[in-house]
Amino acid sequence: MRSAPEVDIAARDTGLWQTLRREAEAAVLEEPLLSAALQATILDQHDLATAFSYRLGQRLGGGDLSALAVRDLSLSAFAADPTLAGALVRDLEAIRDRDPTCRRYLDPFLYYKGLQALEAYRVAHWLWEQGRVTLALNLQSRISEVFQADIHPAARIGAGVFIDHATGVVIGETSVVADDVSILQNVTLGGNGKERGDRHPKIGRGVLLSVGAKVLGNVTIGEGTRVAAAAVVLNDVPPHSTVAGVPAKIIRQSANQQPAFTMDQLFGDGI
């Protein structure tokens, strides 16, 4: 018997899929020039995972791997690890909730490279966990080439994550990103020096990493923290803090702040 959270995700998956199909049907009427693409990508598919696998194949195929090979790899990952479908649902919901430009689920599903880079990383991470390191790294390279986001397949990333724009995002090998994090463009979760081992940041739940933020080394960013634009974080940050500057310093603390959800990048006095 499935647990309650799994039932909830399954119901949300079904509901989101039906909504996506209705949006695609409306889009066919709106723009007949895209009717064949919408038909093949969504309306001819039977669920969210197969449709998104097809889309990843179309976007990432053409390098060392064909579109069919990428699609089949994605389908294998979704079939082997049911949590991937749940993560896709939560990631789509995060975009719909947090991005004011998102009018419908169809837009990120088809076009937002932050979502596509994140879900393709999840496939690469599954390959990495299976010991298929060469193929995982090949997929990482292709993701970086197509989506301008470089996410190491060994990194661990939770669900409900919003990567806005994706351009210039770098997430290193031993990084850990918890659920419900928002990451804007040109964010780096990198190492500090050439040490090996566990050397990348640990990002807590509900953190907002603003434009150009750099978090370097094996440091912990506590949950509910806001890292301001262009900040360079070199030390641990306690939960529910706002940090800014180079090197970053704590500007304020507030137990009530939820920056990843509000996307509020101001940190006091209109700054």
C-alpha cells in the first residue's frame, strides 16, 4: 500500500497532466504552426513522465546521443525511480507559484531551460547512482551546452526547486540543495581551493540564492536564508538570515522570512 504522501503526489501528477493537456489543446487553436510539435510532445503522450522524456530528447538529442536515446534514458530513469516524477510535479508547481511571468504550466514545460536543466540533471544523477559515470558526465556536458547550466550529476538536489533562467548556474559535485530552494541566474555553488572530498555548499530548505550569488566551500546555508545579489559567502550562515556583501555578512535575521517562496530580494530600508 502506498503512503499518503505518495498518493498525494500521484493525484497531483494526474491533475497537473490533465491541466497541461488542456493548455496544449488551447495552444493548438491559438497557434496552428505549432500544432504538430504540441501534438507529438504532449497530446500523443500518455502521462507527464513520458511527455517530459520526449521533450528532453528533442532538446538534448543531437550531440553524442540521439533524441531517441535521450528519451529512452529519461524513460528508464522515471520508471526506475518514482521519486523523479514527484520531483517534476513539485518543480513545475514551484515555477507556477513563484515566477510572475509563468501564465500556465505549458510555458515552463516547453521552454524554461531552468526546469529542463534540472530534470535532465535528475536523469544524469540517476545514471551516476547506477555507476554509469561516463554517460552521466556526457549528459552533464550536453546540459551545460544547451541550457547554460552546469550541474554535476553527483550533486544532491531536492524537490520544489526553482532555477530561474538557468544561465550561468554552476552546482558542484558534493553540493546538497534541500527542498523548496530558489536559484537565480549566475549562481555558483563551488569549491574553495583544490581540496578533494566533501568541498561544496549545503543549502537548507527555503533558501533564496539571488542573482550572481557565490557560495564557496563546504559551508552550510541555514534554512529560510536570503543570499543577496552578488554576495560571496565563505562561512556558515545560520537559519533565517539575510546576508550580503563581499565577503558576505549577516544583515538581519527574521524567523518569519520565506524568501524562496516570496522571491523577495530586498533586505531592508528599500535596498
